[in-house]
Amino acid sequence: MDLTTMTFAQLRELQVQVTEAIKVREKTEQAAARQQIFAIAHSAGLSLQELIGSAKSQPKKTVAVRYQHPTDATLHWTGRGRQPLWIEQWLASGRSLSDIDVTAMKA
């Protein structure tokens, strides 16, 4: 198909046809994928509800605060991820994380 020989109207019509074909293909492929998922779950002896439910049933665990600023309780850090600015400043001033380790203070 040589697009350079088509008129503007023909190109627009082709665009409409392609958009419709994409929608139909998307629905067809989603249905096929859904059937594959059902078949896999059935062959494993699981219902789809059991399969989906197991992923949703595990709540996120919150991580306890490990470091807390000694004078401002709103400043705290779990010790995971990037260090907050106040921790960087704390360490830059020559202090140690062990000075503000909440877990060490409770033990």
C-alpha cells in the first residue's frame, strides 16, 4: 500500500479503519489472555477468586521509626531509602546515628 498516492480523504478513512481494527484486536486479545489465565488457574486447581484474593490479602507492613530527632519529634526516619536532609545535616555536624537510634534507646 503506497500512502503517497492516496488523497487526504482516503488517508482519513484509512485512519478510521485502523483505529477500529485496533479496538477490535485489543478486545480479542484481551479475551484470549483472560481465557488463558482462567485455564492456568483451573489447571492449578484454583478459582480465579482464590488467585486474585491471595495477592490482595497481604496488607502492607509499616516500618517502625528507627531514628528520631532529639528535639523535633516530627523528624524521623525508618533507616530505609534515601537519608532525609536532617539526617545528612546531623551526620555532617560530626554526630552519629547511634545518638538518635530509637531502637537502641528502647533496648
